[in-house]
Amino acid sequence: MTAEGARSFLATGAAYDGYMGRYSRPLAAAFADAAGVVSGLSGLDVGCGPGALTGELVSRLGAASVWALDPSPPFVAECAARHPGVAVQVGRAESVPFADGSFDRVLAQLVLHFVTEPAVAAAEFRRVLRPGGVAAACVWDFAAGMQMLSRFWAAALVLDPDAPDEARTLRFGKEGEIPELLAGAGFADIEESTIEVASTYADYDELWSGYLAGIGPAGTYCLGLPAAGRAALRAELYRHVGEPTGAFTLTATARCATGRHE
Ligand SMILES: C[S@@+](CC[C@H](N)C(=O)[O-])C[C@H]1O[C@@H](n2cnc3c(N)ncnc32)[C@H](O)[C@@H]1O
């Protein structure tokens, strides 16, 4: 049975890249900076997906010092294929399969809002860190504008007032939410920041095809619509992104927090 949280993440790595990886790759570099990921340390990537952050960790730490886990078997296979030498395994943030004090850095990029028991996950991050180690987590700030998702949901709400807008249904995208989680787990020296990234689409079809991969809440919602509803949403979203006739760029802001295990 597929683990809770991974059900909408059973896509191929290529489909994920076209939809979200195009944002999570540039995000990974800034996020690793915020977490103080530097040569000589060890790092665990929790909820690695196909490996956007894993690759950034490998470039800084070397594959032998990087571990990664995700509940989605296809993503685990893809991450392992993309990053030879990294120990990648199926697992969940709420039950990290490592001994106490194993890592210098534990990072979760765009994962917390899919975790069923975030407080348990934060406690797990602290448990597997060495004293002095740092946990870092980031998620999209929907209010500040993860445009690829916020415009999708704005368009969906025009047609369906009950559409499950991620800004309403998912936690941790607002200021103070990740720091509060880390503080509750006993972390010290908590720092919060925002990271902005952007992605350029060749045309509107490239953006629209991303949702059709069925990834995450927006993709799941899009694929669940009848054909007529999907066509109406396609037209409505086109208006919400400014009716582009060629290439266009969308921006995304992530909210990030780090905490130290004293
Ligand atoms: C938006 S993707 C982010 C993937 C990757 N970190 C990135 O930045 O591209 C969310 C990931 O969280 C994973 N996930 C869902 N529930 C999880 C849980 N309880 N523990 C760990 N990962 C989880 C999903 O399988 C998916 O790979």
C-alpha cells in the first residue's frame, strides 16, 4: 500500500521536473545555503522526490555523505538513478529510519505540508541530528505568490467555489509556522527567511501540460475534473496568467526556517 502523503507523488521524474522540479532545483541551492550545508558535513534529504535537493547536497558534500528518503517508490528509484552513491530509501518523515545523532544537517524541501504528523517529524529530525546539527524546512508561501499554484487555484475557484485551494488546505506556508513547529520540537537559534525563484515557460501549453501529470493537489484536482470542466479551467487559467502568446515567467516564494539541535 502506498504511504499516506505519497499518493499524488507517483509520477515519473521527468513529469515532476516539468511541473515542480523546474522550481525546486533553483530553490535547492538557496535552501542549502540557508541551512549552512558546506563540505565536510553529512546531510539527510527528507522527502527527496526525484532528487532536486539531493543533487545540491551531493555537489556540496559528496555522494557518500548524503542520505535521502521518500515514501514514493518511483521517486526513490529515480533519485537513486540520478545520484549514484547516495543511499536512497523508502521512508517517512514521521519515522526516520536512522539512529540517534546520525547527521549534521536534516533538510525537508517542499515536504512539511504533506506530512501527516508534522510535530512527530520535527522530533524525528532532532533525534537523528548530532548535537550542534541543523534542521531546515521550506514550503511555498502561497500568499506571497507561488504563481504556478496560486493562479491555478484562483482560476479553479472562479469555476468551483469548493475547489481545495492549497493556500486554505495546507499548513506551514505562512510566516512563523515552521519556526513554531521547530520550537515545539526543542530546536534553538531558529531563523526564518524567504527564497524567491522563477521559471520560464516556452508557451501556455507547457504550463498547462504540467498539471496533466496529476502531481500534488493541483494535478490531482485537474485530472479529477470531467473533460468539459478541465477545458473550462484551461481557459480560465489562461486569463489568470495574462493570456501569454509566447514565453512567460512565473515566480515562486518559499518560506524557510532553520533550527539548531543544542
Ligand atoms: C513537492 S514534493 C518535493 C520533492 C523534493 N523535496 C523537491 O524539492 O523537489 C513533496 C514530496 O514529499 C513526499 N512526502 C509526502 N509525504 C511525506 C512524508 N510523510 N514524509 C516524507 N516525505 C513525504 C512526497 O512523496 C514528495 O516526494
